[in-house]
Amino acid sequence: MKTCAIILSVAYLIDRILGDPRYALHPVRLIGRLIAWVESCIRRLEWVSRAGGGLLWVVSVITVLGAYGVARTALTGLHAMAPVVLDCFLVYSCIALRDMERHAVPIAHALNDSDTERARELLRGIVGRDVSKLDASGIARAAIESVSESFLDGFLAPVCWFAAGAVAAHWLPLNPLPAATGTILIYRVVNTLDSMVGYHSDHHRQLGWASAQTDDAMNFIPARLALPLMVPAAVLCRLNASAGWRIALRDRLKHASPNSAHTESFAAGALGVRLGGPTVYAHGRVDKPWIGDGTDSPSDSHIIQACRLTACAGWVSTVIAVILLGYISQGAPHWGAMGGAAASLPADAEAGVPPVEVHGHGQGL
């Protein structure tokens, strides 16, 4: 468990420093290629149905977990710390908080320079809607929505599932680190499936049903945990935390998805803007309800504030998760302590992973 806390801390710091660079062998890109290939096979076999979508889900998840298991086993024979390095790399690859900031801040700068065309072009890289007719306020609104929504599925949900996998393994008991890494990989596969086939268009309605439902289920608890985590973040950023909480409680269920409006509604209240409204996507127009009761004309400054809010919420979330994992590693009861096998050894020690000692007090968090 202590190793899990360290891995999460290191992965978070790497994300803050490097962001999420694009390269051909990025794990999430490889997951996307796998999904596209399996989908093409299913379509060639004419299994475009909910059952076919379930098969797509199962094959994608099992293949990714199998590849992870093979890689980790192979690395164990090279050096005791090699699997730990692999786990750290994969956890870092599954979170993407800084990357959204790096996309959104240039949009704010373009709007500040009154370069609407440039802002539209930059926005096109992070949203699926038609941006061709958006004015400056519409561009800012779309950027704020993307930043606030990405806090959930780009960062908080994967962190929650990493911690959940570690805690579950501790209770069984199993080795928490590969269990936590495997769990965060499952989440990232499910979320990538949803982003690729989970649309309600005719092309994906049946095949993407299982992926969309599973993604909703895996984001359900993290979406609700996001609200109390964003309150201290708003306070630290000197935003209106009470308005964020009030608007979130009122508007968090206005979207068709049970989860997507939670972080968006808090951001709307904290920033004093209105989000949502009619939106044109590639598959058609969606008449979303309005969220928030602030200004109808968000600006570039609101995009910067949204980035600061999610960055601070990420810091708060990581600190709490690390403290939780550290507390459990220091003696919280687990199944082994109540009579299970191997109660005398920490799970990391059972797996041959040497203890990792941390010096300092995590000031980088």
C-alpha cells in the first residue's frame, strides 16, 4: 500500500511536469488502436448489436490486462524494481490533468488577442462539437466545459479506481500495486471505449451500448466525490465555493448522462458563468439545458480560472488519496489480519517488491 501511495504521487508529479505528450506508442493510443481493430472485426462479421458491443468490451479489457500481466511478469525476471517502474509509467499514462490545461490556455490567449479563428482551430482539438459558428463567448464556454469535464474522466475517476484497486487488494489480501494498476487500466479502456463507440448516433447506438453503460457506472461515484473535493480547491483559488456547491446541487443532474454535469455545474457556479445550452455535434444538434445562473458571456479569463480550479482540485484529490493509502498501509485492518493467508507479510513483500523509502515531506504535491 505504501508503494501505491508513492507511485500515485510520482505519477501525479510527472503529469504536472510533462503533461501527456503525444507519441505513437502511448498506452492509451495503443488501447485506441486495439479497440478500432476489434470493432472493425465485429463489423465485418456483422455482429453490430448489443451482444457485439459486449464482446468488444470483453475482448478489449482482457487483451489489455493480459498484455499488462505478460509485461509485468517478464520484467520481474530482469530486476525487482522493473515492474514498479512499469506500473508508475502506466499510472502516469492513464491520468491527463495537465494536458487539458495545455490545450485550454492557448485558447484563452487567442481570445485575449481577439484572434477568434485561431481560438476556434485550437478548440477543435479538444471538443467534438461544430465550432465553425461559435463566437468568442461560445468558444470560452466550450473550453470551460471541456476543462471541467476532463477533471472527472481525465484525472479523478482513474485516481479513484487506482485507490479502490489498491484497497480491495489489501483486504483480500493480494499485491496492491498490480491490482491498482490493473484497475486503472480497466477504467482507461472503458473510458476510451465510450469515447470511441459510446455515441448515440445510428452508427454506434447498439455497438456502443455496453461501453456507455459501463463508463457511466465507473464514473458514478467519482463524479459525486468531485463536488466536496472541488470546494476546498475553489476556496484556495479564491473563487465562489458556496455558489459552486449550490449550483452543483441544483444542476448536476440536468444532463442526459448521470455524471457529466457534476464538475461542470460546480465550475459554472464557482466561476459565475452559464454553461451548456444547444450544442451542435457531428451526429446532430443536442439541446442541453443551461447550467448555472451567471453571465451568458464567459471570457478568456474564465478559461484560466477553470484551469486553476481543476489543477488545484487535482492537487487536493492526490493528497487525500495518498494519505488514505498511507494510512491503510500503517495498520488499518485487512482480511489477512482477520485470519486470511499470509497475514504476517505486507502484500508488496509477498510479491517480492522491495520496500521503497521516501525522504522528505512531499512538498512537490
